Amino acid sequence: MTRRLRGTRAALLLLLPGILFAQPAVKFEQYVLDNGLTVILHEDHSAPVASIMMMYHVGSKNEKKGKTGFAHLFEHMMFQGSQHVQKEEHFKLLQQVGANVNGSTSEDRTNYFETLPSNGVELAIYLESDRMGFLLPAMDQTKLDNQRDVVKNERRQTTENVPYGLSYETIAKALYPDTHPYSWPVIGSMADLSAASLEDVKAFFATYYAPNNACIVIAGDIDPAQVKTWVGKYFEPIPRGKVFDRPAPQEITLKADNRLVLEDRVQLPRLYLTWPSARGYTRMDAVRDVMTDILGAGKNSRLYKSLVYEKQIAQSVTASQDGSEIAGELSITVTAKPGKTLTEIETAVQQVLDDVLKNGVTEKEVQTSLNQKEASVINRQATVFGKTNGLASAFTLSGDAGNLNKELERFQGITPTEILADARQAFAQHKVVLSIIPQGKPDLAAQPPASK
């Protein structure tokens, strides 16, 4: 019976292009404490496991030029102990009850999370509250110096000493105006990290690590009434933070193609093409997500078949739409095969784009992408952590946790005609063209096309 249903569904999808099935709803309860902390609860007793995520609406875009890297630095500082929790005790206490613990930072948000047996929920709530309300009394110059060195070493390992590691920040600096908060890297610069004072860091925490700039999602095998009691006990005494201005969405345009060449310790040249694009949680973001799937997601994509299979000039090809909170980027990345130049690669990419702009895409290509979106959403919501992260992200980045349940709505009804119209708009813009080439081989870089 299951196989027959799947087969019937596949047939229906081919007959109904652009159609997605209803997204399974994640039920949740949401309320706000007097201090502004948003609390989101999701009950799921399928396993004796719970997931807690504290997400702060602060990322590298909230930093100022010359004082970058603070948001990511705090991802480290928040694990260094607070007034009532000794250094290294946060990890120790959670790991003793079998928790998986981590955090991450982006341009737009910072999150801290624990997935653990459900009998450890109160402990996790307490620990999150103590570092929100009582981190500053335990913060000192020694901890700052220590974690600053850790972050500097992380920058060396993930950015400066990794092949192609400087690509993203090179592109961001070229794509965005100098004052745009996406123009600097999340990890910050060495100079800014070195210059950060204890007073600077404390001021950043006092502004952004406040209840009214955060949400806590508690999901899984929980008793909501009991959890509400714990949340009130530990978080309500923490005072509301001051009001601050957020960076507003900005439309990004380039006056001409920005062509850059970066020599690196790499074996193969790599081409990066990046266009200004749509913000996240928008219809245009969804349309371009489907379009970049068709262009460069997997071995059946247009670019992969042309450059890797047919012309055999590329080692790998990817395309993606990355919609963030106040801007977005559309990118194509191609690694050349040995002996091939990036001029040849760029010409081949443009031929594929020209064909799409002239002849469009097929209904089958659109539906394949939509099927993948549907599967991805369902798979993410199959775990308690996936639902926790989804609720926290939707609330923080869109202002509505319920948008987790509407994720597929943005993709509903996308057609080849809509994609063609949007592609003509997207690729009519000027772009950043970055060539990363082996040291001493400038002839491999992409050359500007001859003027017509």
C-alpha cells in the first residue's frame, strides 16, 4: 500500500507542476514574560528527549565597523562561566546528564542549544538563565584575552590557512558598500579582535544579551505547566534591556561588474560569481532557490551536466540562493579541472545562463526542486532539535514562529514562467567575479569579456 501511494503521488506531481502537499504543522504555545523574553513550547512525547534553544537576535550585522567579531566572540564567552556557574562547569554539568551542547553565530542571530534526556530540562533552563542574567560579574580580562586568542586561532584554521578560505569575506567586501553590516565577516578581523577592550565587550553584551532580544524554545518530552514554572523562576528576575536600533533592509546594486583576482595556495583555480539578491522569507527568495537548484544542485543540474559531463572542463559546480535578514546573495561557484582557465569556465557558465534566459526551464525541473524542498522540510521537522531550531529561527528572523509551518507556502505554485521572468531580472544585474588561482599563475584568472 505504501508503495502504491508513493507511486500515485509521483504521478500527481508530474501532472500538477508547481504543486506541494500541505506541510505538517508543528503545534506550539508562545507567550512573553514581563521582561520581554519570548517563550515557545512544543510538546512531543515520542522519545524521552528534549531540546532547548536560546536564540538572541544579534549577529555580526549588529556590530560597527572597526569593532567586528563581537557576536562570534560571545559565542565563546558564554561558555566561560557566570556568577553562579564556574568556568568549564556549564559543559560539565550538561554532559554529565548526556546532553549534546553547542552554539553558533551568523550575520543575523546567535544561538545556544542543548539536546538532552528530558529529566535534564530544568538544569538547562537554569544554566541558560544564569549566563543571560549573570555573565558580566564573572567576565574579566583574563577570560577575554583567552577567548580572543581562541577565536584568532579559529580564524587562522577556518579562514586564513584553508584553501579558498578568504573567498567569502573577499566577495562580501566587494558586493556590499563599506558601511553595510554584511560587508565584514562573522568571525571579525584580526585587528578588531586585538583592539577589543573589556569595556567594549561588556557594553555589547549589555545591549544585545537581554530578555527582550531573545527567545527560548523548549521542545520535546516536557510538561508545559512545569516548564512554565521553571522559566518564570529563573528568567523573570532578569531585567529588560534597553531599546536599540536594528539595521534596516537595504537594496544592493553594483554600478559595474567587480572583478577580483586572489592568488592562494591552491591546486585548482576556482571561479565565484555573486549577484545581489533577495532577502529571506520572501517569494523572490523561494523562486531563486528553485532556480539555483535547476542551475547547480546535484549532478542533474544544468551547469553540472554542461561543464562537468559534456565539456569536461570543471571538477565541481554549485549554485545557491542565500537570503538573509536584510539582503541576499545568488552565487555560482565552479572549480576548474587541471589545465583549464577561469575565462573558459566563465564563458561556459554564461552559455548555460543564456540558454535559460532564452528558452526557460521545464516543468519537470521545477517540480524536482519542489519535491526536494518538501522532503527537506519534512526531514528537518522529524527531530525534536529540527523543530526547536525551526521555531527559534522563524521567530527571530521573520518575527513569527508560525512561519515554520508556512515554509512551503512561499514555494507553492512556482512555474517555469515565473522563474524565467525572475532569472531575467536577477542576471541583468552587475555581479562580483572572483578568481582564486594558484600562486604565480595569473593567466588562469577570468578575463573580462571583449566589449561588443
